[in-house]
Amino acid sequence: MSIDEVKKRVKYGGAKGGFAMMKKRGALILACVWVCAGVGSLLADNRLKDVFLHQGPKAESSLELGKLVLYFSNRADFTLLPLTESASLHRAQKSYFFPQTKVGADAASAMARVSRVHHAWYSVQVVAVQKPIEGVRVTLTYDPEKIEVYDQFFDSIQLNKALEVMFYNKELKKRLVTGLQTPLLRRAANEKKKHGVIVDCGHGGKDTGAIGYAQLQEKEVTLSVGLRLAQALQQNGISVFLTRDADTTVPIDRRTSFANSVADEAGLLVSIHANMAKNEAASGVETFCLERSLFFSLADEPDKKFAQCVSRLLDDRYAQSKLLAQQVQDSVLACTQKKNGALCDRQVKQAVAQILLGTQLPAALIEVGFLSNKHEALLLRTKSYQQALANGICNGIIAYLRSIA
């Protein structure tokens, strides 16, 4: 068997007879039979870098109930283990095994955090496996009468490889594909216009973010700009929800889960960050949002009607996110020109960042400048420039809300 053929079979769970589940003393033991001796070396350098579990709203009227995201250094290759179901317990288990994958330092604590989360209809367990072969096993336990599981791949903003596993409300899915699409999609896409805003001050606590010129920390800049933005929005009669309001450590999936929990009151999220580059001359402001072309499905969708419904929902959300991102980008440039006439417009870009991926609302992430650039770092540490940035973001949000009214 050629190496190319081995790659095709191992990738995305295609190795026939590669894994079997056996019962021994009441426990499930993973037994592995390699298709050839070359597979071990083929996958030996992969690493699980991080894990996120973004929870959706608790309401049964929500289509998107959550998503699990796993980041890898090289590949998201796995073997899908046999599905097990218990009709009496209303539970099914779906397991992914990532062979020859080591656990990175950041992933270890994230694995434990994710495994402690229990939704009423699903739970996730991510564990490192040492025998009979080293790897990572991900087990989804869910109610098959209420949950439908889909997965897809993408490259992250840091160019890591990632697998996204999505939990959908099965009852709403059935209604979507049987002619009740429009009212449900309106509810799912949050078409009832809400004027609350979620402000995400990037990093915080132990997570300093980038550290730039004169030891200026990203977490300090984002918190100061974010608090000023919150005040400006409130002065314009807009309700504000902060993912953090102090120098505290808040994991990204807790931020997104919080954002989704207030989706009945808020209509958008803006995440504030500051940039960093090896090239100290790099400068400017750029704003990110999602688009569907960033993702590719594991296989052909088993339910094309449902896939079309979800596509419509996401296309609407991503279109609104792009509009939000452009309004924020343009307004920040306009408000900061007096203080930084040479500010570079790095424009609106599309990339996958976790805060955008996990939030079930129109969302944008703005990089307000480069901490590695001496001129911009000196500006970013001043209260007057931070206020100008906050005013610009606020004006962009207001322009967006007016455009969708």
C-alpha cells in the first residue's frame, strides 16, 4: 500500500478495520490495528493546541445549541469510532480518535474545562490516550432524539488546523425542512432587531496578550478602550454587556457562551484587540469578520434541505458581520485621523477567530493598532487616543444599527 493511499484511508476516518471498541470489565477499551507500519511516522508530529466549547442559548427555541472546536498544529486527521446508542437512556456516543497526537500545554487545562461542561442534552469528554497507541480521544454523549451532530474544518487566524463539531436542535431542524423555514430562520437569525451591544475586551488576567514597545500590554489597552466604548454607547442609550470589566482571566468560550446567553437582549458583538508584528514598521487598524468560504465540510451533507437552511442563516449573519466590520473600520479611521494622520487603513478582512466563531450574533474583531510599532504604541497608551478609538467604534456601531433599522 502506498503512502498516498494510507493518507487517504487514515484521514477523516477511512481506515477499514483500523479501530474496534471492546468491552472489558465494564469499560470501553480502544484497540488499534495499524494498516501499515508507515502510519505511525506519518502522523507522529501532530499536537492538540487548544480546545473550546461554545455553548448556545439554553432555550429550546434555539437551533444552534453549541459547538466544539479543536486546534491542531498540523492536521485534524482522525478515525471515527463506531457509534453507540442506548434507546432506554436516550443517549448516543460518537467518538473521534486522533492517533499520534500529543497534548499541548494550553490544551491540557482546556480539555479539563470542556469536560466539566454538561448541557441538558449533550456533554463532551476530551482525554489523552497512552495505550495501545498514543493519541487524543473525543467523545460526544448526547440525546439522539434532540441533537444532530455535524462537523467541518477550517484554518484559524493563526493558520492552525481545526475541527469544528456543531450541535443542532433536531426538532427545529425537522420543522425547518418541512416548510416552516421562514419564521424559524427569523428567530434563529435574530431578525428581531435588538440594540444591546456585547463589548469584548480581549485577553486579561494571566493572559496578557501581546507585549509591545515599552512593555505595553495588550490586555491593558483593550480594557481601557472597551470601558470607554461601553460608556460612549450607554450615553447614546444603548445597553452594554461586557465580557470582562476588570483585569480578570476569562476563557474565550466562556465569553462566547455569555454572549449567546444574552442574545435576547443584544444584537451584536465587537471584540477589541491590539496587533503585534516582527516588522516594527507594521502599523494601522484592521477589522475581522467571518465568511462561509473559510469552512469546508467533512463530507457531503446528509440532509441537503437542512444544509440550505443553515446556509441561509449563516449567510445572513456573515453579511451583517461584514457590514458591522466595515462601519467600525471606517468610523475608527475617521475619528483618529486628527491624532494619527498617518494611520494605515489595513481594511476589513475575513479570518476565523474563536470569539467570532462561537458567537451566534453578527460580530467583528478590531485590531486598534500595533504595539510593536513605537509610534502607535505611544499613542495607544494615552487616554486621549484610547477615547478617540472608543468614539470611532461607537460611531461605527451606531451607523450599523441605523443601517439595519
